[in-house]
Amino acid sequence: MAGVAAAVVLACLRYAPDAAAGYGFLAVAPPVEAARVAAVARAADGGDADAAGARDDPAPARPSSVVIFNFGDSNSDTGGMAAVNGMNLNLPEGRTFFRRPTGRLSDGRLVIDFICESLHTPYLSPYLKALGADFSNGVNFAIGGSTATPGGSPFSLDVQLHQWLYFRARSMEMINLGQRPPIDREGFRKAIYTIDIGQNDISAYMHLPYDHVLAKIPGFVAQIKYTIETLYSHGARKFWIHGTGALGCLPQKLAFPRDDDTDLDAHGCLNTYNAAAKRFNALLSDACAQLRRRMVDAALVFVDMYTIKYDLVANHTMHGIEKPLMVCCGYGGPPYNYNHFKACMSAEMQLCDVGARFISWDGVHLTEAANAIVAAKVLTGDYSTPRVTIARLVNSTPPNDD
């Protein structure tokens, strides 16, 4: 795994504001040491199931009081869509780490799982999981296919927000009745609120003329901004916001018929899709900056996921990847191994070997190996604005409003 270990410590677009910049109660962190970063990536090299076990909810390495509330789509869905739809996924979903399907659309762990591991807290239970859920360390409201704007999916961001509001209200009711909810008042106040959504909103409008797509993007960002404001008004103070990835590098998008290759960049990705993603990220980053100036007692971190994920393709050889735009679980063979009518899990699927170095699992979602590299870079804080690690965010103390 030497290639991955070396690659994950590369930093680009480093953001290092001076001490006078001011980010509420949050101090800007120094760079994370390379050894700890590389360890995260090594965990997914070929699927480390034998060493780590095949458990869905491993015990943390040490006692943890970390609470995470996650909102998003399939990039961070740990089983919500499977629960709500009664989906019985089959192998090869979950084959590398869990050795069984868990509702994650990947062969193993997601970025949110690696974040939980780094914070020594169990994986997040989906809000809609009926059996075996443990909400003592937070809740995952993310559902596959979700959109930031209402109407695009049954569990859009506004619905997820209302689920959290209900969960919080019910918890406060239990406290007032002398009962003990999974998360107390202090847990809500000190929790990390993570949001990773917007990819499906952009994709839904890419059939329109490009200027029409650009006109839609401010509405996507406005909904995320409103969600942050609402969470803040109910006591949330620590926010971790992910931008969207390089949509033009997804095999699902690349496999659509096109007249010619004029829209492809030097690495084979679609310029138009990526331009829309970058515009979304620019507006979302600006919205986070605006909220920081207003919510002076809060910490709000924006993570440049686009740069991280595009680097997987642009510098794929450094990560030990030979064919960065091919799907591991798909159909059709080169160049993308993706067919819109015979996707992963179909009877005719063409599956890569366990341990093979692929970025894309099914044309849309990443393999565990790719998620490990992405998570390792996220954890450095080098791609965050302000330049802060999530561990530093967890350990920061918001002002007490009581």
C-alpha cells in the first residue's frame, strides 16, 4: 500500500488563515501527522476484514462521548434506504470489510465510517433502522437518492431536518419526564453536524441547457444554508460541511451516449458536469463564509471534496489504480464497464477481483479503497476552510448558552 500511503499525505489548495482571521471559538489546527493519515488508508487495502472483523458496529477503541448527526444522500447512507424500502441487498455489496450487505452502496466502508473510526465512536445507525439501532453516539438521517431541495426525493434534506427536529423534541420530552434519552442536552449541544448532499440535485438538471443548470444551483445551496440556520437556532454549534465531488468523472455520466469527446478533459472527465459541481461548491463555500460571520459562536467547516475526489482520477497511478474510470461492479467491459440497463447486482454483472484497485464501485459510488483515501485526506484538515481537523472540532467547546 506504499502508493496510497504516500499519496494520502499530499496536500493541495492548503488553506492556512492567520490567527487574526477568527472562527468563533474554534482554533485552527496544525497539519495532521502523516503516520496517522496513512493508517486510515491502510485499513482498506484490499479489504481488511480478517484483521478488523466483519462487524457492522465495532466497539470503539476507547470510551467516546462523540455525537454525530449526519444528513445526506447515498455517499453517507449507512442503511437508511435499505430500511425504508425493505431492500434485501446481496453480495457483492459489503464484501470487503463487513462480508455481508449492510445497506451501504459500496463494497465496504464509506467516508462517514472512516470518520467515525478516527473519532473512536461506533458507526452511525440509520434513523429508520427498526432493529438493532443505537443512537447513543448520534443518528444518520442520510438516505440514498436524497436531494437538497424538496420534491426531488421522498427524503430530501428538509425531511431529514424535520426528522432531527422530532428526534430532538422527543429527547427533550423524555428528559423533562425524568427519563433518559440516548442523547442528552449536552450531547446535542456538543454534537458534530455533518452534511454531504447536492450531487443528485445537480445531476437531475444536467439534461437542461447549461445556463439553466447554473440558475438552479443557488436554490440547492439555499436549502443547505437554511438547514444549517435551523440547526443553529436549535442549539447546534459545530458543523462539518462537505462539498460535492467531481461528477464528470463518474462512469455513470461518462457512459451516456455523446456525439464526440470535445467535452472531455485531459483525464477523460466531462467538463460540463465538473463545472457545475465546482459552481455548486463555490456557492456553498461562500454560504458557509456568510454564516460564519453571523454565527460567531459556532464553528462551521467546509471541506473541498471536489479536489480530493478529482485527484483520485488525475493522479490515479500514485494511488495504485490502473483504470480510474472503470467500474468494479458493472457490465460492458472497457472503457467504463457500465451499462444503464445492466448495472451492479444484475445477473450479468462483471465484477472485479477482491483487492483490485478501482475508484468506482458501481458507476456512482466509490469502493472502500477509494473511500479510505478520500477519508484520509479529509482527516488531515488540509482541505478544510478553515484549516481544521474534525478531531479538533470535536474537542472544541462551544459557549454555554444556558
